[in-house]
Amino acid sequence: MTAIPNKALSPTLKLAMDLIRRPSVTPDDAGCQPLMMSRLAPLGFAEENLRFGTTDNLWARKGSEEPVLAFAGHTDVVPTGPEKNWAIPPFEAIIKDGMLHGRGAADMKGSLAAFVTACERFVGKHPNHRGSIALLITSDEEGPAGDGTVKVIETLEARNEKIDWCLIGEPSSTVNVGDTIKNGRRGSLHGYLTVHGVQGHVAYPHLAENPIHKVAPALHDLAQEFWDNGNDYFPPTTFQITKVEAGTGSNMIPGECLVHFNFRYCTESTAESLEERVVAVLGRHSLNYDLQWHLSGRPFLTDKGALVSASTAAIARVCGRETELSTSGGTSDGRFIAPTGAQVVELGPINATIHKVNECVSADDLDTLSQIYEEILVELLA
């Protein structure tokens, strides 16, 4: 193991390691937000703690003028799974062969540390910058997300406090830090289908009605359905069955079949149109069913504008490379922020190990990321 003397660690790495050592599994913040605020307060950031349910949220803002550039992120991490499977304990935050190991290193405590150190350097050089800098930090992004960013945005909207530009530190990069910016995300629509049959003995099928047999042709049709072509910004809408459950596995015909499915959809479709089309397909098969819907988030897109331009310019200056704009991947808290009219991008470290055993991130990449964030501040607020 390559040991790096503590005095040789950069401020970004030191802070990232301090954050990782706090086991903040959703929705426990584990003291991460107070640690960040201890660095932000001396810079002139005003602290507002917004706790909803068991979720801790931080809204920290320096300045009262517009425009507002907000860094958004989450202190919570997904569970580690069996710690015996980790080569390095997940909350020890050890650097080995140039990689910082630990749960949250890439998703997304490394980005949080880079936010803070970028602000420290920028404010030190530009104490009278224009506009305002803010941080919106939650401890419930990896979980249900019901009491996190969405509630903070509702609070800000209620008092007409607007974010102009929002940079989310999600791990967006693929091969090299800064090679990909997420400037949008697909929508996510969940369906929970219960098909009713008549329970009975397998030896007397004429006295029963098997809901698995009834729903199977409908599921085939849904899986084969063409939803849309996508567009220049989004891939085509996709439909995936995520769960099928029925019966006991014995000699009994089940009385119900449960099916869960999900759409990841682009701006060529709407949640409402997809719901209508599913109902139409089910209707062709004469099913007796109940269907519940849950909309996790609508698609959003930030086309070329000030934030995208500042981000690509910063990456070019710091890394000497062009960046790709992408809307791939899952959802993020950007789905709660974009509807307010804010320009939203996601820019963070390489995402190869997120949510995995032995999650890690390049130590050098975190310093590079902090420099990119600082350059974005310069572009927009200096």
C-alpha cells in the first residue's frame, strides 16, 4: 500500500476523507453537513438547516443578489453490503496506489469536498464577486428522496428564492474526469399491476382462472411495443418488467399475479401518454386488473446556455479536453430543480465503481474536479 503523508494531502482530499469516515448511510447525515458548514461559515455563507422527517438538509448561501449559482449534492451513501467483501474497510478512507477508497468516494463525497475547496479558493480571490453562491445538500438522495431536495426546493419556491444555475456533483465522467456532462435526464415512471384470477387446484383448471396465463400475452405485447424514436438529446423510451410474482409453487393455481414495470422515457413521450397506451394494451386482453402508477420524475433538459458553456470552457482550460453532453443513466435530484426554471448540469468524477464493493476514485481527479468547479465560478460570477 502506498502511504501518503497527511501533510502532503490536498485540502480537497483531506475533506473528502473526513467525509467518508462518517458512515452516513441513507438518511443519516452522520455530521457531514456540519463539517461542510464549518468550512463555509468563515467564507460568509449563511446556514439554514431544513430537517424534514429523518432527513437533514442544508441550504447555505453567500450573498443576496442574483444570479445564484448553486452546488447540489448528497451526503448519504448506499449500504456497503457485507464489509468482509471489501479489500479496504468502506469507512476508513485510505489512499492506495493513487486511489481514494471508501463508500461515497465517487458518489458523492469527493464532489462535496471539491465544492467546498473550490468555494474557498474562489472567495479568497474574488471576495466581492457578483451574485450569490449556494450549496443545497441533502441526506436523502439514495433513498426515497421524499424529504430531501424536493422539500428544500418547495421551501425556496414558497418564498420565491430562485436558483439560476445548478451544478450537481453526481459522478458523470466515464473514462477521464470531465469527459461527460449530464445536461438532462430521462423521466422515470413506475407501474404496479395486479391481475386477478380465480384460485384453484392445478388438477381442476376448469374451475379456476390462472392470472399468469392471462397476463403473459399482454406483457409480451408491452415488451414488443414501440414507444418513440427518441430525439437529438434523448435515446428512445424503454419499457422493462422488473418483478413478476404469483403463487406458492405448489399444486395451486394462484388467484393473483403482481407485475412491476418501469419506463425510462424521453421528451417525445409524456407520463400521461404512456399510461394511456399501457391501459389500451391491457384492454385488448380482457384482464381483470388494478393498476397503480408512481412518477419518480419527468425528463428535463438544459440546452446550450450559460451553465453548459461555462462548464465546457472550464473543463477545456483545466483538462485540455472537449466534453460530451449526455442524458444517459438514471434519475437524479436535478428532476426536482429543473422544473423551477434553473439551468442544471451534472459534473463529477468517474462513475465506474459507484454503489459497488471497493468503491474508489482517483485522488488526483478530485483535485482536478475542484479546479473545474472553481473555473466555473470564475466564468459565471467573477
